[in-house]
Amino acid sequence: MDVLAVEGLKVDYRTPRGAIHAVDGASFTVGAGQVVGLVGESGCGKTTVARAVTGVYPRNASIVGGKIRFLGQDLLALDAAAYRALRWRGFAFVPQSAMNSLDPVYRVGDQLAEVLTERGGLGAADAARRASELFELVGLSPTRLVDYPHQFSGGMRQRAAIALALALNPKLVIADEPVTALDVIIQRQVLDVIRELQRRLGLSMILVTHDISVVAYVCDRVVVMYAGQVVESGSAAAVLARPFHPYTMGLNNAFPDLQSSAGLLVPIEGAPPDLAAPPGGCRFAPRCPFVQERCRAECPPLVPLAEGQSSACWRATEAETLRAKSRDPKTWLRS
């Protein structure tokens, strides 16, 4: 059984302009012990999907379709109390900024102890012992439990946020851009902590990121999102080596290749569409160098392809030819 199955998820935001269709029919699974990367540009719906799974999202957001199953249980059928009971114990969340989960006026150890006693039911002595174990687990000295968040470096705060998420041994950890605000050296250290914890504890994880290199380093599977929809998915190795969707090909071009003599990072010109009124065909069509008339008229479904990959592109059968063309910077530089 999959730890998590998202099926046809639709999430809207109510705004003065009308409904923003932030997630429109997204489907993917997270298997036991898997790290699944949700990748795409900002505004493509990745964080909205992650927040929908936890049941914690802005007041103007609402789930208008689809299902979210956690260990076979339909989360959207639960009442508020039952959903709350699953947070931390069933699944936990690591935010992009650790200061969003760490209260600046409380010692970090006290915040861990509160979770362990109020939600975990531990006594004070057992909570203190568990807090020390958690800090050691993420590579922090237990002597730092008496410190406040501002006394920690950015990388240390992120490790503390991970410790907080692991407090009650969840089955699923959702990390939303956990290294974006850190310099590259500290990014590597935090990612190493995540990889080691996942392997040691057998965790299932969703890692939200816009960075293809993070997916390549950490993830088993990848789900590529564009304009609220899943446009490609599969094993990380297969998708990065042999993408079937032009958007994924474009993302790959923005990833530095140290073996290439060209040294060019080629951007995808333009921006994702307005999700208050998305285009009727393929949402990537206005930016796609391989667009055809059918792409503008009909929205392609996500269909299974080779090696367990899926892609939503009318030209997926021509992928080998398109990949070769996509490596030429002139293909993307259209203006």
C-alpha cells in the first residue's frame, strides 16, 4: 500500500478577481520509504499540494475536487479533530523558513518538549530525553536545547525544524523548499541530514523544490508540476535523463552541467499562465518551442510511457527528437 495517494486534487483560492485554480487535477503517489520530489517554477502549485495534504492552508483556499489517501484513509472525509490527530503522528511538515515553525520567544528545547508532552503524551523526564535524542539525530548538540532560535545559524535552525517534525515518529515528512534560504555549503549539509534520516528511519518524504539538482541528489521519484497540473512523473533518474515533456527538458537546461563545454544555462522565456483564466489547451503551449495547433486547442492527459514514466504531452512519442533539439539554446531563445 502507498503511504500517500493524491488523486485528481483540485484546490482553488478565492480572490476579488474570482477563483484561482492553483491545483487542477494533480495525481501522484508516495511509496513506503520513497522520497518524492515535487518540482516546478514558483506558482505552479507545489506548496499548495503540500499544504492540502496537511490540511493547513489559508482561509481563502478550499479543496474543490479529488481525494487524498494516507495509508488508505481518505483524509478529506475526516472531521477537524481526526485530521489534527494525524499531524505530527501520521505526517509532519518542515517549512521553507525554520522561523515559521520555531517561536522566537521560546527556547528550542521547550518547543520540542511541548510537542512531546501535549501531543505525544510523554512525561517531562521522557520528553527531555527524547528532545536530546532528536537533536543528536539531526547533528545538533543537546546542550543547544536551552538556546533561542536567534542563537542558531540558518542551517542549525533548519536541523531543529527537522527534529521538531520527527518528534512523534511520523510515517510521512513533507519538506517545503527546506534549503532554499541557505547557502550552497549549508544546503549540502542539510540535504545530507535528510538523506541519512530517510535511510535510517525508513521515512517516506515529499520534497518540494524548484531546484533540479536537489531532486537529482535526494529523490527516488519526481513529479513535475506546471500551472497547477502534473505534466511528468517517474523515477528521478529516468525523468532527468530522458524527459518526455518539453517543460522538463527546459528545466534540465537550467541545471549546470560540469561536463559540458558550452557552459550555458538556457532560460524558459515567459511565465506560467494566469490561473484565474488558464488556457484551454496545454498550459505550457505559450512557452513551448515545439507547440502545434493541437496543443493550443486540447489539454493533453497524463499517460503512462516507458520505464514507469508518465507525461502530458501530445508529442511524447517524438521525445527523442525533441530532446536533441531542446539541447540547442537557439530552440529556447525565441525573442
